[in-house]
Amino acid sequence: MNEKTKRTFQAWLALSPTDRESFATVVRDYTNGLSYKQRELQESTRMAKMETGPLSNPCPYCGR
């Protein structure tokens, strides 16, 4: 398993069971090509990056 996959899996393990199910649903919808979900996810990710900016302490899971 590559390092990026390991970090992603560690982050997933840190989620609550409810959050894991919610995340799995989003990934499943995205993988199945539900374009409205893809656009929604891309927009929310872009907005989150704009709102958070650079952090002084990187994320322990992804290193960003």
C-alpha cells in the first residue's frame, strides 16, 4: 500500500461509524458518476481550502 493510501485509511479509521457510512456514500456516489454530487463535492472542497488556508500545524493524517 502506498503512503497516500495509508494516510487516507488512517483518517477513515479515525471517523465515527456514522461518519464512515456518510463518507462511504459520498465516495460511492462519486465513483458511480453522479455528476451533481461530483460538482457539489468539488465545490465544497474548493471552498474549504479557501476558508482554511495554510495551517501552522499540518494534518497528522495527510501531512497538509
